[in-house]
Amino acid sequence: MPVLHMVRASPFAAPALEACLDRVRPGDAVLLMEDAVLAARRGTAPAARLVRTAAEVEGLRLHVLEPDLLARGIAAAELVEAVAVVDDGSFVDLAVGYPTILPWI
């Protein structure tokens, strides 16, 4: 059963993203929100891990929440290509589309 993993903590302050990426399965999705959006910035170790995991796990979808990017002054052009930017409406669609949601704090 596919899982939507919602990661909130900064990858530079907490191990939540690493723990999440260690546990994702084919067909899962990861949504980076709040300070976790920092992980998607090109040139960072967390971004490299996102790209690597996306290549290794078949069907894994990576998303980042647009309002949280904007609140931190990050432009979509600064992100690794492996992540898709989603607005609030798409966030709702994601949540409805997965039978299980797992929050990572």
C-alpha cells in the first residue's frame, strides 16, 4: 500500500529526512514542507540524497510545498529536478490520493 511521507524538519537540524528516505518503498511519495523544503536545494547533501533515492526506488515521487518555499525565499529554479513543486490544492490531492500518510517531524 503506497504511503505519503510528509517531512517537516530541516535536514540540517534533525534526522527525519534521512530516516524517511531509508524507509520509502516503490510507489511512495515524499512531501517536503516547512523547513524540510531546504533539502531540495541544489548543491546540498540532502538534495543529493533525494536524487539518489529517487533513482534507486522505483516510482518514488518527490514533492515540495510551494508556500513553504516562498516563505523561505527559495525559488523553484534553485531546486533539484527530481522534485515537483506543489501548491496547496495539489497538496490536498496528494493527501487524498494516498491511503496512508506518515508524518516525519
